[in-house]
Amino acid sequence: MADSGRTPQARALLQQCLHARLQVRPAEGDVEAEWVEVQRGLVIYVCFFKGADKELLPKMVNTLLNVKLSETENGKHVSILDLPGNILIIPQATLGGRVKGRSMQYHCNSGKEEGLELYSQFVNLCTKELAANSKCAEAGVVVKHGTYGNRQVLKLDTNGPYTHLIEF
Amino acid sequence: MADSGRTPQARALLQQCLHARLQVRPAEGDVEAEWVEVQRGLVIYVCFFKGADKELLPKMVNTLLNVKLSETENGKHVSILDLPGNILIIPQATLGGRVKGRSMQYHCNSGKEEGLELYSQFVNLCTKELAANSKCAEAGVVVKHGTYGNRQVLKLDTNGPYTHLIEF
């Protein structure tokens, strides 16, 4: 995890969901908006900062997928891989904002191209990890994700979001 | 805001909502669960750390209610007081967690009694600020809040959560 005192390279916000639905393409003219959805699982909002290195990603994915924050039927906390549950990844650059007066500034955020590259690799790594896990493959759980740069229109249904912040 | 490098006294996570519904008392026997709900507005998840001082609260409320994160019909960002919009406050101690191996630890969180006191005063201050604002009073917007210590069963509908983290 990020040492306190230095600027993190990435920030992830985790919430547990029973069901979540995310717009991945807005409506345009006669074409309806496109959505992805997941049943029970983990919502990962992710934001990368300037200087974030892709070497960070495997460790980041390993931490997020193995930290025990998902509740079983018996009230025990296990990882999302062990639940097993679905994953919804939401690019959320606003998470990198800092208050300046009455506005937020995003000077520490990674640039758009760099951020997109990191986000895409992050999504790919999560997808691979889930696919490589036999419990997840058997249960048929999936990774879904939002479109980088879009407005993340989200509908979230929880049994307690159990919100956690993890910096890297 | 908290200087980087020192432990914050409080952490607030902000999301914009079109509608949100939060359980404030779970079902018990034949008695149905009790919920509060808000229409368009701001969801504030809040967590206090050890050493948080109640002197902090007025500044904290002032920042959260005046930072320009709420979108008008025209796409301009204004404060929740200027929108004007509703506020849903959710006590979320999990926001204070730190990763240790595969588990989260909450050693930095304020104690339960202290946390409840800070939370109650925070809710009261937000309620007073909204009531004292003529725009909010005219629009009939409200402050609703979760029950400290309970599971925060939440249903959230957004047009983009526009998630922001602010530490104090």
C-alpha cells in the first residue's frame, strides 16, 4: 500500500453490491444507451495518478482481488475470488481530486492517454485473474467495466456497501 | 484539508445521486425494516479517526456543503446548497480501514462512543446549515441519515456518482 506521506500512484474505492448496472455508451439519437450489469460482487472505482507505473498493476490487482471484504452467507469475510463474486470496474478520475477553495482540482491525475492505458491493463489483469481461478470459472462470475472517459451512470443495490479505500 | 503526510481526523466520500434509499432499522420479527430516502442530491459517507476533535466539524460541514460538485440542468457545477439538493449522510467506519496482509484493520478509527458523538454533531450541523439556507428551505430539500453502528443497506441511483474523497 502507499506509504503515508507520499503521493499514491493509484486509488481504488471498493463497494460490495447485490446488483449493479453501469452505462457504457450513452443514448444517441434513436440508439438506446448500452449498459453492463453484474449480480452479487465487488464494485471497484479506480483512479490513476501522474507517475503511475504499469509495474504496479499486478500487485494492485492481487491486493484488490484477495483482500477479504466480501461477506459469505454465514457472515464470514472472504476475498471476491473466494466468494466467488462478480466484479464491476468503474473508471473514476474524480477520485483523484483535491479541494482548492470551493472547487476540486485534478492536477495529480494521470494524463488521459496514460490513464486509459493503465485502466485497460487493469481491466485485462482482473479479467485474467478471474478466468484463471477455478472457483470463479465454475461459478461463472464475470468482470464488467465502464468506458474510460464517459459519464459513469450507475445504479447500485447493496446489502451494505462496506466502502473501503485502498491506495497504491 | 488534511496536510498530506499526517493522519487525517476525518474522511468523507461524496457521491451524487438521483435517488437513494438507506435502511435505518433492520426488520425484526414481524416489524418491517425502516428506510429513509432522498431524491436528487449528495450522499456523504463519513468516517472519523482517533483524535478527531469536534472543533473540526464546522469547517468540515462548511467545506462539504459549499464545494461545487453538484451539476445543474445546464451542466454547471454548484454546491449542494446552491443546487439546491438533498443530503444523505451515511456513517461508514469501514472507510477508515487499512490493508494488512489480506485483511483490513481499523486501528486508526475513533472509538464507538466518540465516533457516535462526532457523527451526531455532524448530522446536526448539516441539518442546521440546510435549514438556515433560504434557497434550500424554499426548495424543501432535506437531510436524512443512517443509524450509526448499523449495517448501511443502501440503494443508489445516479446519473454518474462523480465520486470525490475529501480528508480533514
